[in-house]
Amino acid sequence: MSFIVPDQLDPVIHERVRLGIVSALAAAAELSFTELREMLKVTDGNLSVHSRLLEEAGYVSIAKAFVERRPRTTLALTQKGRMAFQGYISALESLVKPQRK
């Protein structure tokens, strides 16, 4: 039987806030910074730091624009991020699957 240990889970995604960001973006084409902040109930600074880490890993793209003269930051999951998230979910499933038998 092949068994994955928790330290084999993607550390970029595994942190609570980053997992929330990636999970939310996997279900939507894109979300605004404000939508994510409210959804995850985190501070601007906290969301900013975790978003930047995901962007540096190539998992998330961040676009900044002005909408009606107001700045708007939008995040989207990249193809690499989508694949990493699917791999993460598969790893979690392999962890819990033996427990369900």
C-alpha cells in the first residue's frame, strides 16, 4: 500500500490561509482581493503576504487595475496552481482513504 505522510503535502498550499485562497479560486474564475479577504476573514496584510507567496510559486496570478477610479486587485488560479491543488487533494485523499476502510 502506498501511503503519503503529511510532510509530503505541498507546503505552499498546506498553510490555512493559502489553502483557503487556492480552494476559493479553484471554484471561481477569479476573485477580488476584497472578496477573498471577507470570505477568509483575514486582514489585508495577512492576505497580501499569502497571496504574494502563492504568486511567487506560480500558483496564482495577481492583476491590478482601476475600476471607476478605484484600485482593484484580482486574483486567479494559474494552470500550475490548479494542478498543484489537484495534487494536494489527491495526497489528502490517500491519507484518509486507508482510515475509511
